[in-house]
Amino acid sequence: MSSSDARPLRRTALDAVHRSLGATMTDFAGWDMPLRYGSEREEHLAVRTKAGLFDLSHMGEITVTGPQAAAVLDHALVGNIASVALGRARYTMICRADGGILDDLIVYRTAETTYLVVANAANAQVVLDALTERAAGFDAEVRDDRDAYALIAIQGPASPAVLASLTDAGLDGLKYYAGLPGTVAGVPALIARTGYTGEDGFELFVAPEHAVRLWQALSEAGEDAGVVPCGLSCRDTLRLEAGMPLYGHELTTELTPFDAGLGRVVKFDKEGDFVGREALLAAAERAEKNPPRVLVGLVAEGRRVPRAGYPVVAGGEVIGEVTSGAPSPTLGKPIAMAYVDAAHAAPGTPGVGVDIRGSHEPYQVVALPFYKRQK
Amino acid sequence: MSNPQHLRYSKEHEWLSPADEDGVATVGITEFAANALGDVVYAQLPDVGSTVTAGETCGELESTKSVSDLYSPVTGEVTEINQDVVDDPSLVNSAPFEGGWLFKVRVAEEPVDLLTADEYAAQNEG
């Protein structure tokens, strides 16, 4: 698990905490991140039934601010950012001129003319460069705030009660995909009701020097509720069960949002031109008339686990490819997301399998997500 | 973690017990390997009656993140597999040197290049 380049791994503000907890660390996009603290399966189940605490400080924060901040983002991204209300957030994407996905993003409107763009760690520099280039000529500043924030998430059904015990902020009024400034355990934070687990939960953006204090406060406040520290391994299985795409797996520059089944994030009716518009119009038409491969869920009938890159087969032919696969702690079976030819994409399509190192194992095609929480 | 002194170890992180009076030895993976794998969810073990060869793959272990080949540390005939591990692979994580053993082999050739507990520990320090 060594990095291909010689640069030392970056460490988050919580590094010493992870080591004192005995975490197994891993290189993730150049960051030394906790993979798991104990059993990733138990961490996963804790998030589904109680709550888990995550260090997500590797995520890339970029601030766009100024009179034309919304115009910059409407031009640079595929979504309608001008329509995001103050204190709300939006899931969106940034594409190349040819429509290929550069990254998927969450954009928070934190002030009247200020937006916080959160990019995947591996893509943060690409997104920063693209935003900077695309902001040329607009009256707005694009600022690299990667070092300005640590990001701690608390996810799971117990998270509202645990967080409420540490803040006076009005969490009841804080909807999914909303964020408000507040104070948590005496620490100033942007409190966002977002996550990547399929559970209710919060993401807390704080200054790095406050990260340890906030983590300790959340750990202590959550102790009785069964809150446990959680690593990136269970974050991956949680998002997979929730049917959420991961850049580099379900999303790549080779695909447009329409190819990924996420055409709904592209807003052609917004004001002004945006990067990728023409190519995306063509991609939308293509998807309508002649659907490309479709992203589906697969559930194993056996116990062997499909992995990214394994061929999906039917009748001896390759009809698709697995993008993510793992043993599902909730379902108790291996699951996968895969792009498959439209003819085999309907839930229940018979005869579909995955080529697992040479043997064709039967799989059931299902609609995504695999898991949806009870509200 | 401590590697039991009475076992011998392969570079691929399997352990081998001393053979009993019938010449049968037990094989498992080390705690170091189990920790590196993460939660084991599926163990494909060699068939009883088949022959395994030292240094060659004889099965696989699936964990959350990956699948890993299982190498036999010794050459011989498989006399028994651990059905408890087949039914509950997490035993490999919780008790790798005890209840999480994988299979038993009637040793045909005494292995020559296995490591002592201390040599194995030194390998993993590197």
C-alpha cells in the first residue's frame, strides 16, 4: 500500500487520534487515512443502527465568493447553482467540454454570495484548476481552502441526539442537504446535514486546530449511544448499499452524467452557457434514443465477492462490467454496482452472472439502492 | 501481537503446527495476515483428499476489500477442513491461531524454508 510517487502522505489534524485508537491506515489519494479501527463490518453496522464518527478531512474544499460567484458556478458546473437558497446545498457535477465527468461535488451556499464547493480528494486539484480557469472574466474569487478545514462526520440514527447535546443550533429545522453556521462543543462549525452512508447524519466543517477537540467531544457525547470511530472501508460499503456513486468507479471522465444515470443533475434551462452544454445535449438525446449501458445493482446468490473490473456475463457473452463490489453487511451477501447493456438491465433479468476469476457465478439484477433507511 | 513459538511460518503469512503422531499438521493464517485482510467473509478451502503443494495456491480468502490467495506452507494430502470457518469466516479474524485454523494436512515432505516465530516477526517489521 505505498504511494506511487515519492511525496510523503498528508496527515489530517486528527492523525494522532487515529493512531492512539489503533487505526489501520491507508493511502487514499495521497492522504494517510484510517481504513478501519477494528472490524469494518462492526463499524458499518454501528452506522446503520447507532452512529459512527468519520474523519473526512481529505475532502477538498474550495470557496467561490464575490458578486458573480453564482454565475461562475452556473458556468463551470452542470447544475443550477443560482437557484440554491442560502443555507442549502446541492449535489452536482463538473464536466469537461466533451461532457466527461471531472468530479461530483456538493456545493453549499454559506452566505449571500459565497459558496463552499466540496470535491473528492483525488480530484480537488483538477476541480480547483478548472474553477479558476472558468472564473476568468467573472467578478468572483476562487480560493483554495483545502487547508482551512477539517471535516468530521457523524452518521447514523443516533447522530441527531448526540450532536444536539453539544450545540444550541436548531437541528430540527436543518433539512437534508442544508447547512448552517453554529457552535459545536464550543467550536465554530459549518453544520451540514449531508453524508455518504444512506443514514441521517451531519458533516461538520471546522478549523483544523479545533478538530481534535470536536472529535473528542463527539466521542464522549456519543459513548452511551454506541457511537464508534469509523474508517473509509465501511464508508465504502455504506455508500455502496445506499447506491451512491464513487468517482473513479461509477463516475469517470469517460462517462457523461447521462451515461451514469444521473442526467437529472444537468440543468439545461439555467441562465447562460455552461461548460459541456453542447456535448451534454447530445448525450441526453443519445441516452433517450439509444440507451447506453445502465447502472444496476447485482446481488449474489453465492458467497464469492465481485470486484471492480470483473466482467458481467449472460449467455456466455460479456454484457457489462462491475464498478464496485463488496460483501454487504446489511444484506449478508455480496453486492455490486455494474454497468450492463440495456437489454439486461431490468430487475429480475434471468441468466446474469459475474465472471469471478474464471467461474461464472449467478447474480440477481436489482434496482438501486440496495438499502434505504426507514424514515 | 505475538506469534506462538511452537508454530512455523511461511513468508506468505500461513502457519503450520508440528505434525501429530499420525503425521498430520494444521494450517492457518497469522494474526498479522488476518489484520491486513480485514473482516474475512468467505473462505474457499482445498478439498479433503486433494494434494496441496508447498508454496502453491490452495484456496482463497475474501475480505471486504479484496480477495487473497491462500498458499500451502507444506506438501501433503488434505485430511480435514475447518467447517466452522466455512460457516463463520470471521473466526479467522477473531482466533487466527486457534478456532480459525483452516485445514489439516498429512505431511508428505518436511518443509525446509519455514520461519520461526521470531524470524517471521522480524520479516513483518520490515
